Amino acid sequence: MTVRIYHNPRCSKSRQTLKLIQDAGIEPEVIHYLDCPPSTSELEQILDKLGIEPRELMRKGEAIYKELGLGSRELSRAEAIQLLHENPKLIERPIVVRGDRAVLGRPPENVQELL
């Protein structure tokens, strides 16, 4: 079964998570989500597999989060997913997907439950 990681090579947690996967003998499909953002339907699937709401996937410390006033702004699920798609810097990373399950690699050891 394919393991997919939504990866930012500039993020230490993302690099550590990728290394844990590779150390387990798995060569994952690596998606550089900042260069190739997931579609809104992919984000829907990821959120369902993670079992979380879109706002829980948002990086609240990012400048764009503050610029868009997301801390105090009401958003529908569809609006939040569209914002994540249009502003991939908002997406918490790394996300690892295997089959019908997904985890956030924060901490990187979370990925162990998928391997």
C-alpha cells in the first residue's frame, strides 16, 4: 500500500518524518505541497482520514493566517478548505497518508502507527 507524504523539505519535522518512513524500508510518494497544493477534494479526503476539521489543519502562526484575519473570522467548511488550497502555507505539515488513514507528523513519531 502506497505511503504518501505532503512534505516541505525546509521543515525539520517534515524531514524527520520522511526519514522515519524511509528507515522503515518504505519509499513514499513525496508531494511538495507548497509547489503542488492538494485540490479541494484531496483536502476533503485528507481531513476525513485525519478525522479533523479544516481549521485544525491550519498553521495559526503563519503570517498569512493573521493577514487574512482567520483568528476571528467565521468560515464554513468549504471556505476553510478553499483557503487551504489557495494558501498552502496554511497547511500543517507533514501529513502522511496510507490507505484510509492519515496522521500529522507532529511529532514525527506519529507516523509509526501507519508503518
